[in-house]
Amino acid sequence: MIPYGRQDISKEDINEVLEVLQSDYLTQGPKVPLFERKVAEHVGAKYSVAVNSATSALHIACLSLGLEEGEWLWTTPVSFVASANCGLYCGAKVDFVDIDPATYNLCPKALGLKLEQAKLEGCLPKVVVVVHLCGQPCDMLSIYNLSKLYGFRIIEDASHAIGGKYCGDYIGGCKYSDVTIFSFHPVKIITTAEGGMALTNNAELASRMELYRSHGITRDSAKMTKASDGPWYYQQIALGFNYRMTDLQGALGLSQLKRLDKLVSRRHELAKRYDKLLEEQPVQLPWQHPDSYSGLHLYVVRLRLGEISKTYRQVFEAMRNGGVNVNLHYIPIHTQPFYRQFGYSEGDYPEAEKYYREAISLPMYPSLTEREQDFVVSMLRSSLS
């Protein structure tokens, strides 16, 4: 079975983790802050906060931006549920903006229209979470300009996008956002087994996120209030969480980071080869905006169902039965049973729902061989006919 994604672990990666296992530090040690610094330097951000998952990073980012009960978070319906759930964790309300049919990202035009109406109704969002789906960055400049006009804060959910670029700059530099989130899940571009990171250029936001990731506890000597307080002293000054990354994960991330550009380049080689092999097939190939360089976490094709005699399910199941573990990214969040309780239903976001009926993620990972890729294409051709 050829998976849709797979981690790429080298001998050097293994040796780096073994070194930590033989050291004095397994959890909080020198590797995590070094990993934070190296990622921030690579993407051009001032501060970074490593955590145990991208979901945790989204949560502490929302908390640090002051998202509270009764306020609104908006995001795209085509994402993993964490992009919306982070708002609910803070007691906020969640709404969605339909996608651009070319990029599959949150559509700036739809966002602008929705903001106009929300201003009239007095329900503008506090936070907008934009998602760089498949690794392709959103139209950040347009969204940033809207944020200045309507006063919302921006989180880039770049879980798919480390190593990608927008207008020549690495994603993660937060030029047009308050916080950027990376994921280091095994199928992502680089991995720490599980893990995530929040990056920002705002020192106060970074300090808050550091506090929230570790129980809300500080050991800052400046906060000592009694003469008897000593080096053992700590204070809980907020309700935080145990969201810390371990040194084992940090070591793996540091080793993987050295290969980041090479891994993304290999993904682009595979994507170009897919483009050529599939150009005559009844599928819509991924479109890349000329201002962007995708991290290419995913390679998604959309079936032209009007040109084939098979249903979406028949194609999907034929691929899997034939040994290709294709996947779907994602079921629109607003159609999930949990979100229907908030009044959402099918038909609310037509572009997102059309995408859902047509999209299939083909295998995409650096160790995918040309022979395996040829097999994937052959299976897709036979499944479509």
C-alpha cells in the first residue's frame, strides 16, 4: 500500500535523538530553545514558541491575542477541524468564509463582502485564521489590508507550509500576520513525531504564549513579592496548559530542519512529474499562484465528474483497493455533526462543498519513487475509466 504521506527519517535524525536519550535531558533541555531559534532564523521571525502540536499552538495563539467568550473567530471551512476548534477552546464563536475555487484557500473577495455585512450587524471577528492549504500561501496582502480596515488579528495556520514562500519571503516571517503556526506531525514536511510551533514578531505575544504552554507558571525573579522568596520560587499567574515540546522532539526537528529546502524541492519535482503524467486525464490539476512557492505538503487533484462515468466514491475506493492509499483533505468543517449544532448546514459554503465532492489527495512525500508514482498514475487512469 502506497500511503498519501510518509515521514522521511535519516540516520542522522536517529543519531541526534539517540544523543538526547543518552544525555541528562529528555524533556526540557537545550534542544528545544535551539530548535526554536533555528526555525525563527530560517523563516525570518523574531520569536518562536515550540509546543506539542499545531493544535496547541493555535490555542495559545488565540489566547494570547485575547480572544474571549462571545467574540468571533473566522476561518475557512476547508481545513482540519483544529483551525476552528481553537476558537471554541477560548469560548469564542466560530464562522467561516468560503474558498477561492483556484487556490482552495480562504477567498479574500468573500472575506471582504462578509466583513462589510458583519460591520453593519456589529459582529466583526476578533481573529481570522487563514490556512495555507496543501502548502500554498493565501493572498496575505489582501487579507492584511482588510485587517487594517476592519481591525481583526491574523493567525496563519501554516501547518502545511513550512519551507514555502510568499512574494519571495519564507512563510513564517509574520510580515502580514500576528502569529504563524507550523505543524511537525509525521506526514508534514518536517517532523518532530508530534509537535508544533507558533512564530511572531511581537515580544508580548511571544511571552504570553510561553506562559500558556507551561501551566501559566513563571520563574521570573522580578515577580518575587517577599524577601523570603528564593531561587526555588515560581508563580502561576495564568491558567495555562502542559503544551511543552520535549528535547527528544527538538533534536529530531533540528536534524530535519537541515534538510528542509531539499525536502520541499523534492516535493516540487514530484508535483511537476504528476502535472506532466496527468495532463490528459479528466482531473483538475493544482494551480500555483505566481507569487507563491508552495510547501507542497499535499498534491490534490479534483475529479471532473462530468467527464467520467464513475462516481467519486467508486474512484476513491478503486484507488485504495488497488494499493494506493489516497485521502481527502478535508471534509468541510461546517458540515461536521458537532458544528451543525451552531446552525450550519450543507449549502452554506458552495465552493467548499464542491471541492469536497471532487478532491483527492494523491501520494506526496520525498521518498516516493518514480516507479511508485507511475503506479499511482496508472491506478488513477484505470479508476477513472
